[in-house]
Amino acid sequence: MNKKWKTARIVSYIILIAYALLSLFPFFWATLVSLTPLTYTNEAGEEQGVNIMDWPPEIDLIDKEPSAFGAPLTFENYFKIFEVVPLYGRWILNTVIYAGLLTLGNILFNTLGGYAFARLNFPLKNFWFTLFLATLMIPGQVLMIPQYNLMVNFELVNTYWGLFLPKLTNIFGLFLMRQFFINFPKELEESARLDGSSITGTFFRIVLPNSKPAIAALSIYTFMGAWNDFQWPLIITSQKEMYTLTMGLNFFKSSYYTFWQYLMAGSILMTIPMIIIFISFQKQFVETGKVSAVKG
């Protein structure tokens, strides 16, 4: 039995390692392409183009001058994208504003709503919560036209208000916070109430400060979703100045040619903040998942 267990563990590790390598390969390839110049000067002093579609690729990362696809690696593309597309810096700012406002809005409304559904008693509470959950079954495409028409009527197209107002809250965040507050120790709230604290005071002074893991997880989910959102910015913006990064990446390709080096450099720049955030707060993901899954 012990040998079988060891064999099963070894097989599991092999499968997990193989899966990890397969998952990381696209990111590794994109990184190499982003560091590869469009053209380089060969030994004969001639300018030569780079074909990143060569297979198998010529990769040498051990040499003093690392190279890929036959060209020396350089960070030139990361600076070039700001020259090729001068609005790229503005798109970064738009994305930060969009993701930041959505995150703040979801933290505010979903924590308040989740606490209300978890602790307060009001008419038809279960009915309303069930109705909210039922909306998760409605495809997002169904809501595109009504939301866009609302933004047109309020003259919010091509504005920051139009970008984030329809997304200030979502049912997933409401459900996540409700599950967390259901499992929150009632003794802490009862002690505060005995000391004369109101419901509002108890929430902001006792419950909210002790809800950091759930709020952190909600923040990360919301920020990552907004940072990578393509659909809604595509619908609500038509002016280049209001584009986000996901839309801006399309400027590095045309009907006849794609600047893969610039496109990959832009993609890596867009991905790095998400990687940093996820690694920094991965503990909150695990803790919140454990607490929220205890009971419904």
C-alpha cells in the first residue's frame, strides 16, 4: 500500500509539473518575442529582419549576449511601443482609473449588501437574494444594448462615468461577501451592541476591520476582471483617447501585418501588474475560499 501511495504521488507530481510547463510556455514564448527586435544588424553589417515563426526557434540564453530567433535580446520594444503609439500612456491611465474605480465601488456596495443579506432582517430578504442569484444565469450579451442605450440617454458615452457606473457592483461579489459575513463570529457583534454600538457603528468598527481577507479577495477579483475587460470598453468608447489597454493592443496589428514584438511587449506590460498582485495576495484567496465554503 505504501509503495502504491508513493507511486501515485510521483505520477501526480509528474502530471502537475507537465501541466505547469505547458501553462507557462505561452508566457515564456511571449516574453522572448517581446525582447526580440524587429530587425537587427548581422555580422556582415547588414540589417536583417527577424522571423519569430521559425520552428524550432533558435534560443541561446546562456551566452553573454542572449539571443532568440537568431537576434540579440533587447528591451527596446518596451520603449518603442510608446513611440509607435503615443496614446499608450493615456491608455494605461484609463485602465488604472477604470479598474480602480470599479474596485472601490464593488468594495463599498458589495460589503454593505453582503452584510445586509447576512445579518439584517427585512421583508422578502430571501426572495430578493434568490432573484439576484438568478440574474447570474442571464448572459452578459443580453444586457449590452440596454446598458448602452442608458449611457447614450445620459450622455455618458466616451466618459469615465460611462465606463464604470454600470459595473459598480456585481452579484458574484455580493454572494462572496454574504458568505463571508454569515460565518463571521456573532459574538463580536453582540459584544459591540451591548456596549451601545449601533448597527452602522458595529459594521464599520468591528466587522469591516476584521473582513480584510474577504475584501482583499473581492478587490483582486474585481481589479483583475476590470483590468482585462475588453467587452464593455469596446462598447462604450469610440474615441481613441478613452481606450483601455485591452483595446489599445489592437493598434499593433493591421489587415496585412502584425507587429508581434510590440504586441507581446504591450501584453507583458499589461500582465505584470496582475502577476504581482496575485502573488502578493494569494493567501487571501485561499483563506476566503475556505471560509466562504463552510456553509451557505
